[in-house]
Amino acid sequence: KGDYLATMSPTAETGAVLLHQVSKFASTNPFAKTQGRVQAVCFHPRQPWLYVANQTTVRIYDLAAQTLVKKLQSGAKWLCSMDLHPTGDHMVLGSFDHRTIWFDTELSEKPFKTLRYHTKAVRRATFHQQLPLMATASDDGAVHIFHARVYSDYVNNPLIVPLKVLRGHTVTRDG
């Protein structure tokens, strides 16, 4: 609801993820120890869930019950970005090993689809908040735009169609 903020520090051994309640000016450390280096954190759009991505997995925590809901196995060597679909049922991950990984979090703990469109690390993968679009940005200087339709019923799988590749970006620091 906009009152909480999550921060992370990939190099911290303890306190790698902190939750801040803005209205009370209070911070908490919900995890005494994290499993691996934390790469990204985000909140579920409607549930009191926190998603924590480390190098290879994503853990979903229920903040109200203070329990682990699910552990997702990405199959990637090193994750670097994470975004949730506005419905909260789908997730997209970017990895340093050139992959974009799509999860249907309600369906399975394994990836629904692995996309290999980039030749270098996928630094960012994100969904559009209103339109059925997804974009990925990579160290290869390209941004790929996809039509990414998520259906409200469980009979139809998500539709992922490449639309456009934006090239011509200058890579200033090759990581």
C-alpha cells in the first residue's frame, strides 16, 4: 500500500535485506541470514509477500505469517534483475548468462519459459504496468520488446511474442 520500502545490499552477510515502514520511520531485519548474495527484492502487488532473489533462486516469503511460501529454481548461473507482472502471478528474471527467465509462480517452481535473445548479460527485464508488454535490456546494447499477454484463466498459457529490437545504444562500460 506504499507504506513499506525494501532495500538490499548484495555484499552484506547479515542484514542484506531491510524492510522500512515509512509512516513510523522504523526499519527491521526480517532475515537473520540470507541464502547466497541477494540480487533483487520486490513486493507482491496485492499479497503481503516479499520476493528475494539470490544468485540462482527466488524465495517468496509471507511477511504476515513470517513463513517461506515457495522457493523457485531459476536454472541460471547468476540472476541480476527481477520484476513481477501487475497481477502478481508471473515473474520475469534477467541473468548474467544471457537468459530471460519467465515464471508462472502459481503453476510451478520451475521456469515456464527461458528466452535466449541476448548475446550478453540481461541487466533488466520488466513488465509494463498497464499494457501487455515486456522489455529486456542487455550489455549487448539491445533492448528487446515483447508482447506478453497473461490470461486470467488457468487454461491458456501466457503469450510471449517478440515485437521489436531497439539497437544503437552505446555500451559505455562493458561488464
